[in-house]
Amino acid sequence: MGLGKELGLLTAGCDSGFGKATAKKLDSMGFTVLATVLELNSPGALELRACCSPRLKLLQMDLTKPADISHVLEFTKAHTTSTGLWGLVNNAGYNEVVADVELSPVAMFRTCMEVNFFGVLELTKGLLPLLRHTRGRIVTVGSPAGDMPYPCLAAYGTSKAAVVLLMDTFSCELVPWGVKVSVIQPGCFKTGSVTNVDQWEQRKEQLLANLPRELLQAYGKDYVEHLHRQFLHSLSMALPDLSPVVDAITDALLAAQPRRRYYPGRGLGLMYFIHYYLPESLRRRFLQAFFINHHLPRALQPGQPGSTSAQNTAQDPNPSPGSSPVVAR
């Protein structure tokens, strides 16, 4: 596509992982890149400053802070007045809890929504006048966890499901303006946030420390420890080469006819086939085998009070001779 490289490209979430790698590639291709980072002195920000050209501009932005978003919007408008803004890459993402919904603090759901949905919504809406003017592109990094019920990722997955539906809505509404919208659904890759084992260990300990006593007794510490080990094992199999995702983002930005969905990563075709075409019981087993296979909660383990099958049936307290237990409905 004959795209003028003087046009601006804003990439959010460039401290590490896909965002940092994408900013590097777009800069190496000669584009004017505006890269947002959580901290201007983070290791990723310092790396970008050291290895990229002077064209790349670093902007501090926390998507939970409207003032930060407003600053980025004002800076982008001021610095693309003469050239135009061609593309927005919504890459910033957040997840802090890996646990069953009942064990996950509601505050974590809110934070995931603030970053992964509301922050993306505010940033995208603010840049739409510029993108409509250039008939440009919106590229958003989602997650398969937003398409299927990955065990223990409800807070993250629901926020990603919400943002993908938002992007599908934008895709329909912006057709008359010529703005094309793409969603990247990557598999598991070794990004900085994913592979920080110490960080996940701290989060697990914080989760255990803040669990209500009743929940800790019902599920047990071993249950949470088991989830944590399974999660870390799944991360150990993450792909180290980020280029499939970076290439997908680049294609979505620059191709004359970009796809609405990209699925970079190993095994995603099989995962989606199973999710859409096989029975629910098989889908659940596959996700458990692929990601996290739950340990039996303490209260349901043999030998624990109330763990017998009588929990699952309601019996007539005065049965007539020969009567059978009746399953509660």
C-alpha cells in the first residue's frame, strides 16, 4: 500500500511485549511513531529511546487516568496537524488475578475493565476525528480468553470480550468514513508481563492473604497453589518469538484490505474449531487440559464434612417404603 510514512501511528502500551516490538518495527520502517508507556523511565521506555530514531516520541499514559489520556490526545492532535494520524494500535492490557470468579476480588474486574475497555474506549473515541480525516486504521489486541471461558481468567476475559464487541461495533459504524478496524487475537507469547514469575507469585500471596475465611476454608490453600502451578506451567510453554503478532499488527495497519480478525499463534485454529463445533463438555475438557485443570476444592474432597453425594441430592425427610431420593431441581 502506498502509505506516506510521514503519517503518524499511535501505539499504546509499549513498555514491553507486543507494543514495544511493534513500535520498534514501525520506527525501523520509517514511520512517525507515538508510543505510550506507563512510565517514561521504565526499562522498555529506555530501550525504545536508545534504539529507535528521533522520530519516535514517548508519551506517558495510564489508561485509568483521564488526565493522562487527555494529554496524549492533545499531543497527538498537535503533532499530526500537518501530517495526519493514520493508525491507532490499542495494545495496552492488564490482568492481575488468576483464580475462580468466586475467589477473584470484584475490584480486579473493575480494574481490568478500566484499562482494557474504558481506557481503550476513551482513547479511541478521542482520536476518531483524526482517523476519519485520513480514512485510517484502528487495530486492537484482544485475547482468545474473550472468546471462550479460559479457566481462572474471568476478569481479564470479560474485559477483552467487551472491547472486541466494541471494536466490532466501531467496524460497522465507521464503514461510511472508510476507517478499517481489526482485532488481533494472539496465542500465548512470552511478553514481559506474562513471564514475570515473581510478580505472579506476589499476586497469588496477596490473593490468599485477602481471601475471606469462609472461602479459604471451602476451597483450601492447596487449591489456589495448584491453580498457580498450572498457570505457571502453561506460561512456560509460551512462544518466545513475538514476530507473528507484530506482523499481524503491521498488516492490519498497512494492507489495502486488512482482515477483521488475525489469529497469530500456535494451535489457535484447533482451539477455535473445538470451541465452535464440539459439545460443551469437550470444550471444557480441552481448555482444562490446555490451560488449567482444576484441583478439587477442599470442601468437596473425600473425608471432608459435607462432601458426600448427599450434598447434591435432596431427600424426602419422611420417605414412604420403597421411595427413591428425588434430585433437587
